[in-house]
Amino acid sequence: MTNLLPSSISSARLSEIAKLVSTEHNRRRERNRLSHYVPYARQKQFHDYGAACKQRLLRAGNQQGKTFCGAMEMAMHLTGRYPDWWKGRRFDHPIDAWAACDTGETTRDNPQRALMGPLGQWGTGAIPADALIEAKRGLGVADLLDTVLVTHVSGGTSKLGFKRYDQGRQAWQGPSKHVIWCDEEPPEPVYNEALARLIATNGLVYTTFTPLQGMSSIVARLIRAHDGETCADVNMTLDDALHIRREDWDAIIAAFPEHEREARMSGIPSLGSGRVFPVAPADIRCRQFPVPDDWPVLGGLDFGYDHPFAAVKIAHDEEADCIYVTHAYRARNETPAVHASALRRWGSELQWAWPHDGLATEKGSGRQLMTLYEDEGLAMLPVHATHARGGYLVEPGILEMLERMRTGRLRVFEHLDDWFREFETYHRVNGRIVKLDDDLMSATRMAIMMLRFAGIRTTGAIQPQGQAHSVMAGELTYF
């Protein structure tokens, strides 16, 4: 093989050439960061939801990659350059878009910098340098851009405008937009105006922020509207930010005031008088695994129609006395037939614990609510959920769940996003639990209350509470 490098080139010169090549490689990479973007799992989930959802929230702690994620998505839509792994919304034509933040200064320092790069280095942000046509400066705030023109792969030109919340709702009135990105939490009037700009285009709006304002109207609205079809809420925590070393976690957490730590580290909004379960999600989250056949299992229900119906399936590792939540289901405005059809897939012989309101009669038929689910093939336990010592008060059930969480005896499969969404926002005001978005929590409590019946088939009536009976011929055991 011919040696293409003259033997007379010194090692010092070769080292100099290698440095020049490396420098040029890094320069080109910096000017096309989009082509090298590989999202974390939660970031990709956020992108994927965009295929169907008109509204999305990426709720994350500080410096975990939410703005970076938002900027990369905007750059894809502006340029039409979508990677092979992309499953989100695609625009095959130039778009008219806005990116926004609280003030002119924060808009300049956050979304503008993430999209364009630092001042004097345009093209080193998410928008590739070779796609930038023109950047027009705005008025009033030093170095804030007003408009950026970007080449789209279709041959046309996309337009990006930079907005700010402190301009007020009126400044957000005007022409239709295809995409709007709100980096940091917008005031509700501004957010509503943003939605109005998308009506004619069937466009999308996404927000990326740390919920330091607590359970505000916007946070509550987006979390509660999550259905994965029209609206999505994705929560990203320290666990998901792979660029932050685990050995640095303690120091990072300790740097913030205690009342802000959950928001700044895990994207969990501050909740007035406090969370019902003051436990970090990472402490109870676990990877999904095949449940051994000899572990007892049980389902738990919480009835609902206008407010969601919810169900969970739990499995009990008796040796370690650890309960695993393995399945979760939540839906509103559906009939017992629809719910039962979904739940039968979890096991035709799975028994179901249910709350005392299942004894209420259904308005149309006059029959007890729980019997409507029996008719649909669910194996309902013959009595409503009670504690082993009697009664069905909420607080003893909450205490048992909390004690299990704190002692590592209640774990939840990590993919159950709806379950964790409720867990993070389940809270008290003036000492009282807020009965809102608590459906999966209630279903879990029902199942744990009746854990003593997990995996045991029933053939007859349950014995009076407080007495012990042996298992014979499939009878229900009560201890």
C-alpha cells in the first residue's frame, strides 16, 4: 500500500496536523449540533408525544436538559431536518413559529441562546449554521433578536419570532403560528392566546420549565389534561439527566432551600401544605420485571365517570413483604364495559378490591355499581375494601402506604407514568387531603387494604370480619 505521508514529515508536524483536523472537526460539529442530537429517554418520550398531542409539558428540574430539548425540537421543525429515530410531529413545509420566555433578558439568555448560540457565535446553537439566512435584532433589550429566517429542506423559508410574557396578552395576538415554544411557565392569559394562534394551522404548543410556582393554574391544567392523545405531561428528574454525575447529587440537592428541592431536582411542584407522600419518586421506582408465578396478585379499583375511573394490579413478594404496583389504568367518561375490557387483559381470574361506594345504586338501572363490573366478567371480591382490623378510613391506608414506601416495601414499575403523576401531586391543604387527581392512589390503597386476599379465589360468602378461617375448597380466607 502506498504511503501517502512523506517520510520527511516530523512527528511534531504530524501532531500539529492532527490538532488542526480535530479543531476543524469540532468546529463543524459545533455548527451543526442538530445532526448529533441524541435525546435521553424522557426527552424522546416528550418528542414522541408531539405526533398526536397539541399541548405538551416537559416538567423537569434545573439543568436537566429541558431547554436543550425544546430548542432541538424547534430546530427540527424550522429546518425540516428530522433524524431517523424521530416519531413526533413533522412539517414538510416551512413554518411560522415563536419561542418565548418571561422577559426580554430571559428570552435572550435561554431560548435564543439555545437556538442560536452565544452572541457573536450564531450557528452554534440548535439551528445549524448552514440553515441560517438572517437574524434581525429587536428593540429595547440589548442583543435580543426579533426574527430569524431559516432554510427549510422543502426549499422555502421558515420564520422564527422571539416573544416574552411581560409584553402581556395583547402582544400575543396576531397571525397564525405552526409551533409555539414556551420556555418557563407562561401566565394563563398568554398561554390561552398562544393556543388561539394555532387554531387555523392545527399547530402545536409545548412548554419546558421547572414548576417553582407550585401547583399553578397552568401546571394543574396540563398535568390533569394528560391523556397522551391531546395533551402530554412528561416529568424528568435527576435520574433521567445522564450528564449529571450521581456522586454530585447530594451537593446539588443541599445547595437549594428545602422547600424548593423537589421542584429543582425532580420537577415536582410545591403543593401548599405538603405532599401526602413526602418520598422521592426514585425511592419507589423500579424496573419492570416478570412477576414470579407464585407471588399473590390482586387488583384495586376506584370508581368514576366524570372524574377518572382507575385501577391497579399489585403483586406481593411475601418473603420480603414487598408490594409491587405492576399495572395502572386510568380513564374518564367511559362505561363499565369499556373499563372491564381493558382490565380483563391483566388476568381473567384476577380478583378485584373495590371501595364502599360500589354499594351505591346506579341511576339508570337501580343496581349496585360493583355488580355492573361483575356482569362484565371482573372477579369482584364479595365485600368492599376494609382494613384488617375493620373500617375503611382513609388515613390508616395512607399511613400503611407511606410506611411501606419509607421502608422499601412498596415499589412501582417505572413505566407507569400516570401513577407517578398522581403520586407527585397528591397533597394536603390545611391538613386535609385534596380529593382531586387521586384516582390511582385510591385504587392502590384499596388493593393494599385487601392484600390479605391476594391470589385466593372465592367460591362463597366472606366470613364475618375479625374471625380467622382456614382455606378449604377455595373459600376466602380472612385474617
